[in-house]
Amino acid sequence: MASYLYDGQTKELLAFTESKDGVKRFLTFKTYTNSYEQAQEYINSKMEDKDYSK
């Protein structure tokens, strides 16, 4: 399973995680993470639907 996060305007890759055959890999740009779980949390937080109507 893999997750990718791209900048919507520049199409630049901001982060990715991958779990394959028990091996977890991750990479983030423009933020610091030191684990697969932190990288996945970062991606998930950026993908959350925000309610800007308030």
C-alpha cells in the first residue's frame, strides 16, 4: 500500500509512504518526520476535509 501527497498547484511531491512485504518506507519534503507513522499522519492531516464555512 502506498500514499502520495502532491501540491495541487505545482504538482510537486510533498510526501509519500509505502508498505510492501513488511517493509515500510517514507519520505517527506518541507516538514520533518522520523517515522513511517508520522509521515502517514502528516499525509492524512493534509487530506482531511476542512470546514471553512465557520
